[in-house]
Amino acid sequence: MSAVPQGSLLEQLAVIVGREHVLTAPEDTAPYLVDWRRQYRGPAEAVLRPASTAQVAALVALCARAGVAIVPQGGNTGLCGGSVPTGARREVVLSLARLNRIRALDALNDTVTAEAGCALAQIQRAADEAGRLFPLSLGSEGSCQIGGNLSTNAGGVNVLRYGNARDLVLGLEVVLADGRVWNGLRGLRKDNTGYDLKQLFIGAEGTLGVITAAVLKLYPKPTASATAWMAVRDPARAVELLARLRERLGDRLSAFELVSRRCLEAVLAHSGAVRDPLGAPHPWYVLAELADSGTHAALEARAEQALLECAERGVLIDLALAKSEAQAHELWRIRDTIPEAQFLNVKHDVSVPVSKVPDLIERAGSALERAFPGCAVYAFGHIGDGNVHYNVGMPEPRANEALVARRAEVNAIVYEVVAALGGSISAEHGLGQLKREEIARHKDALELELMRAVKRALDPRGIMNPGKVL
């Protein structure tokens, strides 16, 4: 760590957290200043690593008085550049990694109180050890942190049954832009006493305050699960399959993921440890997860009956039902590997009504092919809630680099289709820097005015994660 000048702002910050937790040397700060995909990077005067809410509050208050902007950062696994500095003004990165305690777990109230720096997998384990389930599940759950998950209103694979991150929060603790601490850590499922303030900070990407802890909902731990990999003719059949399985299985259906053949082939090429689950290639697949109380045999029998009926109706072509936990893990490994298997291309995290997903895939694909002949669409994601990760690349590396350089043109084509279908240009990844300007073309003017009014009220000096969202 570089020496901290006597009497400087950094010296005052070091008094709060200790010199070893004010990082200034380039080799120490480098990982904090670039996003996971290495698309965004920016300088910061320091990286601050507080260990408590009191330290966060003191750091924020000091920076506010000095007019230094604060970039809150969790696991830095985001895809929109929301957790790194822009370099447009004096900034410090505020890493929440040391706020990593499980403060309380109330099995009878089905709640866990966790600090913002807790890895998502850490909270899942704590719930599991108590015989409970925390259902938020993402591919990056080993490294992403709950503060970041809440700040972006993360979705993941279980939204179909349990909802987005905001649906899993009962209370928050937040450090405001002037250093005051709002203690809203309430484990109440009913609290009808005015504005639900916690919802302002969930999905705000750190632009209104710093989430330091949360009271999260837990659920009974399922005693049985079933995982199925199914082949379908096209996305329309996948949507029909979803409807029929929900009719027959209800809330037992917790995840329903669409995977194109192109995505599967990218995974097979990327990872030698993965194999094709079915004997013959098919154009589209669905990965579904079922969970229930009762016995595994009872759930499997119910699932097999429902799937057989769908096959007889021609809704699905072929399927593989996992016969062990290890086989289920292998099927999910395919889905989890897709993002890194097609790492460098133009990515879209969009949502439309579930019934419109086939229209999105077909209409955007046709428009892209006209504009960029030979382009390859990698479509996959949470079809159960209408959230499609619609990524576009070229087969040849140099052509792909050229396409990425024209990202704005690709985005315009995809977003035009999304808008025409009544969708959103950001389903679960947030806006960050990537979509900050684009959102102005898709939000109603009054809606943007209200968002800016909230920002001015809670952060009048504009020091909280500037250059993101608005």
C-alpha cells in the first residue's frame, strides 16, 4: 500500500478504517477499478475497506464534506459497469467485502439478517444449515455479494417461484449520502405505516445510499427435487410447455430456463467436462427444476406423468430426467457455463411478457441478420419470467470484434423490438454505465423526472455512485 500523506483526506479516512484498509497502490487497487467483463474502468483516489456500518457511515460523512464521490462495490460481478468508477470526478471505491457477518437467523420467523458483504453462497449455506432455503440463485453466487444483489435487484433462476431480489427483502440498513444511518432492519411481513422506503434502495445501484445489511426471507427447505433437460422445436413450444407444466405442477416448478442449440454448442466447445444430455441435436432446449415437500419418488412420478402428457401432445420432442443429484448438477453446469462460453459479444438483458418471448427472438433475429449478415444470436435465460439474455456475435473473431465496436447499432435493433413488444431493456442486470443514456429513450419523461427528484432528495450533492442509472 502506498504511503498516505499526513493531514490529507486519505489520512483522515485511514483513521477510520486503518491504514491497511485504505488502498492506493496501483497493484492493490487494480482489481477494484475494472468490471468483470473488462469493458469499463476508471481511476479512484483510493479503495476503502470498512468493517462495520459505523465505519461506512463515518467514511461517507467525511467524503460528503470533502465533495468526493463514493462508488459502492460488492463482488464486482456486474455486467453494466455499475460498480466501478467513471473517472469523471474525484471518486473513492467503497468495498463492502469486510461487512460479511450473518447477524441473526430466526428459523421460526423464516428470516436471516446478513451484512452487505456476505457472499450469496454464504447466505444460502447458513439457511441450509438451519433447515431453510434462501432461494436467490445466480451463476456467480460464490463471489457476488448480497449488497450488490439487492442494489441491482438481481433475478436468477428461481424468480418463477420466489420472485426477484426485492421480493425476498423484509428490511434494510442503509447509510445515506450524508453519513446518517437508516435502520430499517425489520423482520415484518406486514408493516403498513407509510412509504416502503426499502424499495427505493433496492435496484438503485448505490445511487441513493449504501446498503449495509438486510433482513431476508427464508423458506421451508424442499425435501425432494427433480431436474429435466427437454428438447423443443422452437421458443413458442417452450412457452406452451411452461404453461402446461404450471397447470399440472403449480408452484413446484421453480426454474424454467431456455437454451438454444447455439448456446449448448458454445458450452461444449468451451468445456471438455460437459456433454450433450441427449443423443441427437435439437434446435432448442428447456432446463426445468422442480421442488416439493414429500418424497423424491412422489415428485418424480408426478413430473414424469406431466412430461409424458406434454410429449404425447407434441409439445416436447425428447427429454432427460436427472436420476441423481450429480446428474442434476451436470445439467445445471451447462446453463451456468453459457455466459463465459460466449464471453465477448454484444449482450442484452431484456424482458418481455412471457407470451412475447418467441416474437422477440424471431423478430430481433431477422432484423439483425438483415443489418449484420452472418451474425450469430445466443439466446438463453429465464423464459419463465420473460427475461431473455439475447447476445449477438460473429463466428470469426475479427468480425466479432468489429461487431462489438458497433454495439450501439446492435442495441438499437434489439431494443426497438423489445419496446414494440412492451418490454424492458434491463431485466436483472441494472443500468450502470452501459444503459444510462439508452434508458432516456425508453422511460416516460414523467417517470424520469420522478426518478431525478428522488435522487436530488436523497443525494443532493450527487456523490453516490455518479454516472450510473441517471
